[in-house]
Amino acid sequence: MPDPMIIYLEFEKAVAELEAKINELRTLAASGSDIGDEVAKIEEKSAQALAELYANLTPWQKTLVARHPQRPHFTDFIKGLITDFTPFAGDRKFGEDEALMGGFGRFQGEPICVMGQEKGDSTDSRIKHNFGMARPEGYRKAVRLMEMADRFGIPVLSIVDSAGAYPGIGAEERGQAEAIARSTDACLSLGVPNVAIVTGEGMSGGAIAITTANRVLMFEHAIYSVISPEAASSILWRDGTKAQEAANSMKITAQDMLRFGVIDRILHEPPGGAHRDAAAMIATTGEAIAQAFAELQGLDADAVRKQRRQKFLDIGRKLG
């Protein structure tokens, strides 16, 4: 059997078969069989196949990797990078939204405000966090956090991974579009530096609401777009089964975003994706966060706002 700890995607079938063979041989080796050289050869073959596969992923394959349930989530980054984290709950207007989490803590000893979507990693937690799809109260909580961070001169970090804002009737009745717009405006108005990282899916206004930052980073196999491939397929062809074709045409990969100037840096993932070595990916993310904030150190509030505003104006001019 393949490694039971890893969920394999359909296009990883050849790698799964090699790793299943490795596991079988390791079991034989543990019983006393002298097959160490054979195991080493297949391990090398498997590693090479994995590296070659991930070096040539299509946009649709990257979409599947970005949605992999074992990729590190918001809570994993909090545990790995933030100390003394104190979560905040509620928007002071309606209620709490578990899909968009946030609070204050310390990053490398310095105060920081952190917020982001949490998808959950089990059936119960996914339901609890609504699969990372925030409602209006989630974005109003984000505004509350950003305003407090700005008041006390604390930088803001956003960790983005969402299929989009929740499209339910209740969310629309409570002003979903208005809440997203105000959150985006709060990002633009910050007088403190803010850094955003797209770790998985960065879909629609639900992502941009907390991704309008001085520095935007993106994982190598993440995706970032105004609409999901499935939704684009339904609109363009009135056929949701053409999501793969849509993904291959939409320019949603990190490489596309860097070329268009939408993001500032790509964070390379371990061979096989971030879920193959979450600890290493979280450590790499921490180094990138520190560097991004260091680049903004010393700027006063007006300079921070001007740099951020210019960044997004430049995107419009470049794409226009």
C-alpha cells in the first residue's frame, strides 16, 4: 500500500505505486531480508519521478495541489511561527465567524496581528470553520483587528487559503459585498506594514479582502484568481465539467501572478508539495515573512500607505 499518511492525487498514481513498493520492501527488510540496495534504488527512482512530476504541473494539477487537504493550514502556521497568540472572536455587530480567524501574538519576539482563513482538517473541524468560507462577520472581525493593529502600531500578517466568501442567503442579507469592500479598504488604509501569503486557494473577493498588502507572497503551487475554475466554466460554457479547461486558460498560478506583478515573491515548496514536509514549509514561510517586514522597516505611516497604493496602481497599469 502507498504511504497511509499521504493522500495521493489522481495524477500522482505512478509515484504512489513506487512508494507502495518501497513500503513493501521495507517490511521485508525489517524481517531480515537483505534488500537494502534495492530499496535505495527504488527510493531514488521515486524521488526523481516526484521531482519531475511537480516541475511540470499543469494549472489544473496545481489547483488540485492547492486544495490538498493535508497542506498546512492557518492554525499550523500559528503553532509553528507565532508565540503568545491570543485569538479574537466576534465582529461586535452580529457574531463570531470561525472561517476567518485572527488575533495578536508575537513573531520572532515582536508583536504582530495575524488573520486568515482556516479550512479545518477533519469532518467536524471543516464544518466548524465552514471550509474556510467566511461570512460578513468574519470580514468585519478582520476590520476590527486591523483597526486595532493600526492604533497600536502593530504590523499585520494575512494567511490566505479560501475557495471564496460564503455565498449563502444569510451572508448576502447581512451585507457580504459591503463587508468585503470595507475589509479591502481597511487593508489599503493601514499605516502599519502588512504582508499577505497565499498558501493554497486565493479565490475571489473573499481572498482579496485580506490580501491587499504591501507585500504579497504566494506558495509555489497555490492559485490566485477572481473566480474558481468551476465557476468560470459554468459562466463561460454553462458546463461545470470544463473546470480543467478553464484553469488552463485563466492564468491562476503563482508563476502567472509573479509575471503580472500581482505578487512579489514565490515561496518554493518541497518536492511533492507543502503537505509532504509541512514543518519545512512553515519554516521557509517564517523566513519569508521576516524578510518582507524587514524590507518595510523604517517607513512612516504615509510612506507605508503610499507604497501599498502604488503597488496596486502599478498592477492596473501593467495589466491594462
